[in-house]
Amino acid sequence: MLNNKMVKIIATLGPASKSKIIIKEIIKNGADVVRLNFSHGNYDFFSRAIKDIREISRDAGILIDLPGPKIRTGKLARKEIFLKKGGRVVLTSKNIISDGSNIFINYPYLGKDIKLNSHVYIDDGKIKIKVIKKLSEDELLSEVAIGGVLREEKGVNFPDAVLSIPSVTDNDIEFLKFGAARDVDMFAVSFVRKPEDIIYVKNFLKNNYPEKEFLIIAKIEKIEAVKNIGKIAEAADALMVARGDLGVEAPVENIPLEQKKIISAANFYKKPVITATQMLLSMVENESPTRAEVTDISNAIFDGTDSVMLSEETATGKYPACAVRYMSKIIRATEKSRIFNEAGKFGEIDKTGGYFRKYGDFNNRAERTENISLIIAEMTVAASKLLKNSIIIAITRSGYTANLISSLRPGVPILAVVSDERIKRKLSLNFGVSCIVAENIADKNVFSENLTDIIGGWLSADKRRSFSFAVLTGGIPIGEPGSTDFVKIVKIKN
């Protein structure tokens, strides 16, 4: 059945949504991908969640979010410690109990990487500390710039530093093995700084699980990553605007600009992009969102996002299924708007990469004229805009053709005809894409009545929609990756 919204929803599981009943409601209300955050939880929870998701839906994608090198404070001498503005404190990598005059941070290169006059943020930036003197390789004398209450094991950010620690940890490798063995669909790599971080994960999975395909998402949450956004976008299969840690690394007033830059880079490089963090945060406690949250979601859609993500809202909030339902309503209302559908403008901004075309780095880009698949995709989209009441049907083995068409934002539904369920779920992040599995598609002649009858029968089974034309695209031989080379217009019998 065709998705009744084009922008996709990712919902995070947690204590509030661990029951099979709630998972079912979340998917029913519009979640296309279910996220498992490996910064929280245990193997028993994740194993059971994967089993439940697969039993409920063979369509929903499963995303494992790797924790990466999360740097934290340690244990405290008492429940909480108040750090007063202007007070002096020693930051140390020695594993001690923090008492307020000394604070342990579990970063082994503290004295090496953190320079004088740089800032250290604790607990998502609630506490800000300035380094004023290096005492040793393990200790930094610092001054509290923004005071607050320090609690145990809170996250630490070093926005002014280039860190020596690798982005992919030994724990991440174990989590990759866990997910690959259970056939999850995608992994998000945290604290990416350079394209090599993504390439490392891809090579590990390719070498150890050559028979499987996974979507690898680069989480953009460091200024270093924003500076390398073009090269990271080329290396990754998708990007995530991770506004939580990015909001600590960058001045908060710059976050809307960084969001546009990241989304624009993803659009330019034809990769799906997720906008995440605090999209419906008020619904952790309340049954309805704020007006500002609704505006934030719509603006992310206008920016060109493929997917929006719910975190605390569905993981620990009081109304997880309701949050997904509201997100679906906001998406559908935005997609019906004149701004969204105004001819040419929305699609052209996304297709050219908008902000990124003006400010991006185009080194090492292949000439557009050499990419036949892209030319065919653009012809397909152009035909769909000229034909009244049309649908695009992309026959694709790897999902590449459907991804290209999605990146061009055609404004009509895209039906990807794929050979197996893994490719179907791999496309669950892509704007406007629904999938049908035809296992023997590679054995059929694309110009035969047999194929159009299969598609026509499938479309007529969807009682909500009726189409006059299908713009059919694929390649000959069918099923050969990278062979997309034709467009055909088919009149649909209703």
C-alpha cells in the first residue's frame, strides 16, 4: 500500500515503548523506521525489540544508533554538586571520585588535546568551563564560566578541540556484529569527524558480512564534521542532523544555519537526510505539541529533509504512539500546503542543493553528463510533472534508482519494485518512496504486459488512490545494478 505521506518518521524505542502493543501502535501511526539507541539499554532489550518489530512489520526498517566515544564525567562524592560561576576546578583524567574541586572526565588525552582558553561543556552545555592552566598531562586548572548543578556521568563536549580518540570504538564494533547477525537494516555512526570514519564501518561490514547490505548513516554533531560535510556526504549512505550534540558544539543561534547546510549537502549528493532531536520534546509530558515544534517540523520539511526523528518523545515520554500520530499529521498538513507543492520551487531548491551549491566544495565530483542514471531519473521526474495524476514506478535491484528519483523531489508517489525485503527496508528513509517486492523481477521482460498487469493490479488494490499514468523506469537487463537506461509511460487501466 502506498505511504500516505512522503516524509518518513523514525521512532526511538525505550522504556515507554518496549511493549509489543506500543510498538505496533507506533508503526500503525506512521513510523517507517524504528531506532534502537545503543547508548541506553542492554542486549536482552534489543534482541527482544528486534524480534517484536519483525513480527509486527516486515516493512519497518530497524536502525541501530551506535554510541561512539561518549565522553562523560564520573561518580560524585555526593548526589549532586553545585559549581559556582567564577569558581576554580581541576579537570582530571585520573579515575577519582569527583568532589567539586576536582572533576573526573573519562578522556585519556585530556592534557594533550584540550588547549588553554578552550571551553569544556558538561551536561548538554548546561555547565561551561574554561581551561586556564595546564597542570600536567592529566590535570587542567579551569574556571567555571556558566555554573550549575553537576550530577554523575554526564556527557562532556570539547568544541574547541581536535580529539585523538577514534570515532568508532571497540564497543561500536561489537554492536555492529550484534546488529548484522540479526539482520537489522541500518547503522548510525556517532560523532563522525571525517569520511574515513564511515569508510571504516562500511569496510568492516563488507569484509565480515559480504552477503548483506546495510545503510550507513553519518550523524553530524561536531563542527569538524560540518567543515567536512561534502566529503562525508559522498562517503555515507545518508546523513543525520543530530541537533543535540551539535547544539553544544556550535552556538545555539547557528543551529538553523547548520541544519540547512547539512540538509542541502545531502540533497546535492543525492543522499537521504534525517532531522533529529527535540522535534516534539514537549510531548514527553504533554498530549499535544507546541506551536513552535510544529513550525520546526514544517521548516525541516521545507528545507528538504527526507525523514524526521523522535527520540525521548517515544523512548521515555508519556505518549509515544500519540507523538508519532501528531508527527504524521504535521507532515501530511505540510505536504498539502501551497508552499510545498508550488511548481518548481521546492523541487529545484532540493535538486540543486540550494545552500550547498552556493557554499559547498565540489572537488572530485563526477561530471553530471557521465551519470546516465541521473539523466534518466531527471527525465522520469520531468515526465511525471507533465502528466496529470501520475505515479513513478522504479524497477531497482539495489535501490539506487529509487534513491536518485527521491532526491529530485518529484511531487508524486514513487513505487520502487525491488527483489527482496532488505532493499525495501533500505529505502524506508527516502522521501516519497513506497515499495513492492517482486522476487522474480529480473526474469521478466520490462516491456511485457505481464509486468504492467502486476503493477496495475497492485495499484488497484490501494483503494485510496487512483492513477491515470505510470512513468516506468529501470534498466535492461533488469536487475543489473547501475543499468538504468529507459523511461516508459504506461496508461493505467482503472
